[in-house]
Amino acid sequence: MAHLFEPFKIREVVFRNRIAVSPMCQYSSTNGYANDWHVIHLASRAVGGAGIVFTEAAAVEPRGRISPQDLGIWSDSHIETLAKTVALIHNFGAVAGIQLAHAGRKASTAKPSKGGKVLDESQEGWRPLVSSSAIAFSQDSPVPEALSLEGIQEIIDAFTQAAKRSLQAGFKVVEIHAAHGYLLHQFLSPLSNHRQDDYGGSFENRTRLLREVVQAVREVWPQTHPLWVRISATDWVDNGWDIEQSIALSDKLKSLGVDLIDNSSGGIIPGVNIPIKPGYQTQFAERIRREANIHTGAVGLITSPEQADEIIRTEVADIVLLGRELLRNPYWPHLAAKQLGHDKRWPVQYDRAWL
């Protein structure tokens, strides 16, 4: 029976344990470039003992950033600093992963420390925003432009080129971000997608863009390297995207070469009552793992070593992704190993920490 510190292999990539650093925005980039903050922040989580370290969401084009300070990978010039970060993550024993993203109608907002409100062009923001349909995210948000068929093809190409750059930078895992109300989720959910063409209406049509992005990325991403997709397993709203559709989607994505579904939830509309409690999203990982027969990752208020270990031991998921807990303590994996009684050691430079 697997446990939290058992190695995990997907394709030809081996993770030293089942702990992943979840993608978390750092709001520290200028024009999409990684800098010393990103190098130190991500490499320290590798030193801390995680099995895989993901970057924050990396925008595949400038208008796809959530905030002006988001990471980007829309230009070849972004590769150099990312490659430096990747090399350090690998040198310290973790696997480097990158999340490719486009914010769609939820783009051009201030970072949370500045209130998170929508920015206009005079405040470093940009227009137009784009989405599946011309429906604003909220009363305070601008109405986006519905992407044309030509614009949809440009989005697919942007993800494809970003995947190529990710390979050049040395990443071993790519995760496509189709959750939290961002662009690909905006196509999936009937709450935001009111299109009347081949990309709207039926389940088959609403999932078409994500499936085409996955196909295009898988063609340029090595067969030896894992491809993950993050989804919001439910919108938590009647007549929205739900777990049954997520299971059906996951089955289709598996046939297209996706190796793991990273299960989050919500984000498509504001003001939704989500029953947040420890492990509240793990149920989705469990159902998709069992019913779509695909590897899954569990996220959401996973904080204790015992809780994380139980998720793996009881086959709820194959990986646990920690966010805030690894912001608070980059060395959580080492402490968890000690607490769970596994024969793991700190880096030799920190050996005295065991005394």
C-alpha cells in the first residue's frame, strides 16, 4: 500500500514522494519575467523536500495574466531565468513543473495586497479581455469579447508554443490550468459559455477547446514527460459544471494523453457558498480516480502529515498538492517524514535540526 513518502512514477519521470507544491501566484514579476524571488521561493521548496515543485500560473500570452505582476512564458526571452530555477529544483532532488494558464475574463486585476480589483489601462491593466462569451465575471468587471474561431486557434497555438518553451527551460511536467474560472474553465461551464457554434452548447462542444489544447500540447510535449490538467470539479452551483461532467471529461482527457487530473473547484462566478473545511475537495479526486481510472491529485486545506498520508494510503488520490502550508513552512515535507516515522533526513547542511 502506497504512503506519502513512497516514490511515484508517471511515464519516465519519478517523484521522490507524493507531495507537490501547488501553483501559487507570487505577484512578483515584471513583464512576465521570473527573477531572484522566484528562484529562491521555488528552489527552497525543493530543498524542503517536496517531490514536485510547480511554478505559479504562467500566462501563455500577455492578456492572459491575472495581474500585471504574474509570471509569463509567452516569449523566448522568458526561458533563461526559468531554466535557472528549473536547474536548482532538479539539483535539490525535486521535479520541476510549470502550470500554463490564461485568465480570460478574469484578467487585468490588481494583486490581492492592492485589493484585487479590475484594472483599466491607466492602472497597468489592458483591454480587451476575452472569454468564451461576452459575459462579464461580475457587476464590477468589464464585458469581455467572445473569442472568434480564429481567436480560438490563436489560444491553442499560444499554449502549444508555451509548452515548447517549457521544454526548452527543462521542465519535466506541464499542467494545463482549466480551473478557477479562468479561460479554459470559461469554455467548460454553461454558466459562462453561451456560444452557439462548435465550442458551445453541448458537453462535447464546451469541452472542445480544452481537448484541442491538450492534443496540441501533447504533440509537442515528450512522451516521456507527464501532462497534467487542473480542473474545477464543480462550480458549486445548480446548472453549472459538476462532478459528473468532470468524470466524463477526465475519461476523454486520459485518451488524449493526460496522465493526472489535479482537482480543485469553484471560481466561475463570484459569491458562491462553498462548504470549505479540511479536505473538502478530496471527494472529487477520489471519484475521478475510481470512475475515470486516471491518476489524481488532491488539494484544499490539506495541512497535517497524518491527513496527507491518509489520502494516499486510502487511495483517494495519488498526489497531494499543498499551498498555504508550504508557504508557511517550506520544510513541511521533512517534518512530516519525521512525524510519520519515515527514514528521511534533512539536507546535510541542516543535520543539527534533528538534534
